[in-house]
Amino acid sequence: MLINKYSKLNDIILERYNCMPVILRFGIQFGFGDKTVAEVCKQYDIDADFFTEIINIFIDKDYFPQTHLQEFSVKTIIDFLIKSHQDYRKNKIPHIEKLIDSLEWDSSETKKNKALIKNFFLQYKTEVIEHMDYEETIVYPYSIKMEKILNNEQTLSIKELRKYAINIYADTHDDIEEKLLDLKNILIKYLPPSSNLETEQMVLFEIFRLEKDLNNHSRIEEKVLIPKIKLIETELKQMI
Ligand SMILES: [Fe+2]
Ligand SMILES: [Fe+2]
């Protein structure tokens, strides 16, 4: 069942604990008592409608209100995307790295297996960081600028419009979560079981979680941000 603005935040977490990291990503801290989504959002100056839609996307994989999401400002959407990047950089990726580092194998294979997994993840991490850096330095600032020009908060420059187009991003934006499937396969299908299976299981759980999270993140970029900026670009071109 989807949540609404009048749902109690505490009940949401008790019933669907998987959305907890996303709630915390908005900067909300525990100790919210019996407050509703609307009340907590007001306290933290968060758009409650946007918050509700984002939580619902994470709760229900078949729910994606593309048109409604496109109605929120570019700034609101990008603020959330950046907060997600920060969470991947500071928490999610280092956590998986630490877990991988504590994996052990009984035999002499230990070093070899560990190096294989570590190198694979390190390569993956480098790619994800490059991906996020590009978005944070080129795509997101460009998108914010397009919205500002549309709102008359910045002047329209033809040169600026010709310098970059969201299609460049749309054509090259890749699914950073896809490679995680290879990592899961290495652990599940090919490597001998580690001697600390509990940790190995935790590594897999965290990879599954990150994969789902990144998948939702990419959906917002591709189905909300890109089409929204395309519309803005069309509008601005008509103004020239
Ligand atoms: Fe991103
Ligand atoms: Fe992306």
C-alpha cells in the first residue's frame, strides 16, 4: 500500500523498513514521535508531495508517477539526486568495500579470491564516481541553469544553449547498476564459499539494496529529469 502525507512516519518505517535509508537521505532524523509525513516535512522544509512520491517509488516497484514527478522543480529533483549521490559516496559504497575487505577463505585461495572481488569492486566504484562527477559538474548545473533562464532568473544566451544539450547526456547515460549483476554472479556462482558466510551474505544483501536504489535513481534521471529539461530546451528555443 502506498503512503500519503497523512501517514505517520513511524508507521511507514515499521511496515516498510526498506525505505528507511531514503527517509534519512532527506536529512530527517529519528525521534519524530507520532508526526505525520506532512508535519515532519514542514519541520525540515521538505516538499511533502515530492517526499511522498519518492518514498512510494521505493516502496512499490510498479509505481512511477512520471507526469506528476515532472511537475516538481528541477531544483527539487536535483537536490534529491545529489543527496543520493552523497549517500552512495559516503555510506553505501564504503560500507560494501569494508564488508568485502573482511571476507576470508580458509584455503590458500583467500588472497586470490579477495583480490578478485576487491579489484572488481574498485573498478566499479571508479566508474560510479566518474558517472556521478559528470552529472554533478555538467548535467545538474546545466539543468538548474535552464530552469533559471525559463523563470527569468538568468538571461537567455544563445551561446549557452548551443554549448550543451540534454540529449548528449540522454544518449550516453548508462545503467551503473548493471555491473553489480556480474559481482553477484562472481560471489554466488563462481567463487568457493568464504569462511565467514554471514559476511558474504551481508555483502550480497548490500549489493541487492544498492542495485535497487541505483535503479530508482536512474529512473528519476531518465524518466523525469531528461524529459523535463528537453521540454524546457524546446520552450527556450522558441523564445530566441
Ligand atoms: Fe545520478
Ligand atoms: Fe546517472
